[in-house]
Amino acid sequence: MVSVQTVANRFLELASDHDMQLTPMKLLKLVYLAHGWMLGTHRVPLIRNRIEAWMYGPVVPELYEQIRHYKRNPVTTTLQAPTETLSPQMREVINRVFDTYKGMSGPELSTLTHLPNTPWEQIYNSQGAWAPIPDWMIERYYVDKIEKSKKNKC
């Protein structure tokens, strides 16, 4: 596991490499999606930070606090992060998530995280805003998505 800032900085680097910019909402959702896909594909968490169910979807409060001053504007600087290295598996998942979702806006990604039976929807509707979304629930959701995808390819 690494810090949310390390993962966010990798997304900011990828966006810069593609002459793109990321708003806080888009960055928050990309980090969540990467965490989910890491849990689903490798059964280990990507980030060590707490994820909560907020009105506009899953949010890592620690990341939100660092980037909220950008409001709807692009995040223009890298975040202060501990010195740590992303494993090849982590880099692969982050790169794949970026490639898959880079064309979607923050609000579109938020809508994606609000679909029925998502971890956010289950927690938000049962426990309300700011409740933690447990990793086991995120993992189960993404493992199920992978299994359904494999069945559809057969």
C-alpha cells in the first residue's frame, strides 16, 4: 500500500504526459477507481487511506483536504507525498485506469460510482454521508465485475 498522494501524483503525471488536466473531482474518482481495480485484480489495497461515502461519491478525505482549494479548476501542482515507490502491479493498474477513464469528466465518473449496488450506494443509502466504505466491500464489487466480464467473453 502507498499513500493517496503518491497515487494522485501518478495520475497528475499521466495527465500531464497526455496534455490533460485533472479537476479535484476527477482526480478523487480516478484514485478510488484505481484502488477498486487493485483490490479486484490483485486482492490487495492500493492506498492505505480511509475512503468515505460522500454526496458525490467515494472520497478519500485526506486527498480532498489537499486539493479542495482548486474547486472546479484543474489541480496544477503535485502533492506533498512520502518518498515511496509504486510497484509494477500498482503502476499497471493506475495506467490502465487512466487509459480507461481519461475521457470521462469528474461528474461522469461520479455518476459511475453511484450506480446501483456499488459500494458507495450501499454505504450511503444504509449509513449516510461520511460513513467509511470498507475495502472488503470494494474488493467484492470489483471481483464481481471481473467475474461478470469473464463470463460475458465466453
